[in-house]
Amino acid sequence: MILPLPERFDANEIFIIISSLLTLVLLFLLPRRLSVVTIHVIWTFNIYLALLADITIGIKPNDFYFTIDHEKHELFDIFLHFFTYPSIPYFVVNFYQQYKPKSLNLLVYIIFCAGVAIALEWISVKFHVFTYTGWKLSLSFMVYLVVFAANIGLSNIIEKKYPFK
Amino acid sequence: MVSTLTTVWLFIFLAILSFASLYVLMKKRSVAYVLASYFLSNILITNTGIIINLNLELTKQDPSSQLIFWTQKIPELSLKPALLLWSIYILFSKRTIFRKLIYLFIFQTALVSIEIYFVHINYLEWVHWNIFYGYIRYFVIILLLAIYSFYLEKRIYSDKKGEYV
């Protein structure tokens, strides 16, 4: 099958559906501070990063974790990559562009966002969205710091050329 | 037989050339356009690759060492997206249809050749896969990328003009 359906429709699928719906609702409810071009770049950047992680540390010979039920690329993996993952960096960048914290405040903001992302990842581990086979939450925290900083930097570059009106 | 280290150096050299060529493309197009298209091309390459290899089991690869693993990843993240982005650039250029087709065929052949090379050095095994399927795969990727690029280019143009679509 091109994209296999879940082996069992259980907690992890329900978690992905609810979190995706929730983020989509928030996406439309919260005020937008990014231009459409920036959203395109940020969204594709984060899908790319999620896939990059899955095809480098999520498969042999590294095999640090796997997502959802099995090691195949499921339909719900697509949801995870295209909707769930990129939404958090989107919110991080959107709030950043709204309040533009500088120097120490920016550092505190990134650490706070990484903390929130870790909390969400911890919940998703409990719902068996991720199964760690060598990966640790503490490593994810470091990754989130870099990813959020990269997203903010990228959004600044794009917003400078294509500002939100 | 070509050694693994020679192959790694070859692909590192080609990766540097690819990123340099993308920098040139940024000057011809725009930063946002090249970045978003680069990320999407990676997303499409990875997703189709996983579906072909992992889900449909049409190809087989079992990287035994980190070196072999990264030898395959380097062109996937650099050379292949660069070839795809230049294909799209040619497609939307003012060349005649005949010249466009010739260029597209050359770029597609280069893309398929990377896989043929991996098969030749035994990093990849074609189980129920062949060159023709390879061409179809990249044709579909180019088509999807072209649709996205066309839409994104329009967005970028309207954002620059100050219109709000």
C-alpha cells in the first residue's frame, strides 16, 4: 500500500487528529503577523526538518526513534509532518514577529518555547506518537533551541523582503 | 570498484557546486522562492523515496555503515534538489519548447543517473524498479514542484507590488 492505514486506530491517531484540529483552529483564530510568503517558507522549512530527522536519526543505521505504530511511512505520518510539526514553529515565529523581543528577552522567549515544545513532545510520547529507541527528551530540547532560533532568523530575512501588511 | 571514500568526496564536491548554483539561482529569482522550492523539492524526494523503498519495497537498501548512509544522503539533500530547481527555472524560462524538453530530459537523466550509480556500487538494489519508473518519479516531482513554484511566484510578485490577495 502506498500509504498504509493505522494497524489499530488508537491513542496516537486520536492524538494526531485532535492536536492537528486544535492547531488549525488556533491558526485561524489568533492574529497573523506573517506575510503569506514567510508562512510558505517557514511551513516548508519545518516539514523539511521533520522529514530530515526521520530519514537521518529515525532509520537504520541510527534508529533512535520511530513514529506511530510501525516503521512504515503511514498516512498519519503525513498528517504529522504536514500539519502537526510545522504548527509549533509557526506560532513561535508569529508571536516573535508580533512582540519582537530583543537580546536577553529573545533568549528567554526561545527557551520558554523550547520548554513548551518539550512538554508537548512528552505528551505525544505518552500517546505513543513517538517511541524512543535511544533518543532522549533532553536531546530534543537542544534541537528545539536551534530549530526555533533558525526559524526566527529565517522569518526575519523573509519578512525584511516581504513584510506583513 | 570505486571506494566509499572516493564516492563521499565526489558527492561533497557536487554538493558544494549544487549550493553554489542555488546561490546563483537566488540572484536570478528570489531568496524566498529558492528556499521554499528547495524545501519542497526535498519533501517530495524524501516522501516518494520512502514510499518506493519502505512501503512498496520496490527498491532495497540496507546501509551497514554511517559512511554508506551519508553517501546516499548527501546528493539527496544537495544535488537532487538543485537539479530539480534548475529544471523548474528552465521550464519557466523564455526558451523554445523543444529546447526546454531537451534540457528537462538532460536534468531528469542526471537525477536517474545518481540512482543508477548507487545501484552500480551496490548501495541500492532495484527489486521491482527500473530506469523508466525513475523517469516517471522525477517527472511527477517536477510537475508538482512546477505547480507550487507557479503559485509561489505569483504570491511573491503580488506581495512585492503591495497587493493583498
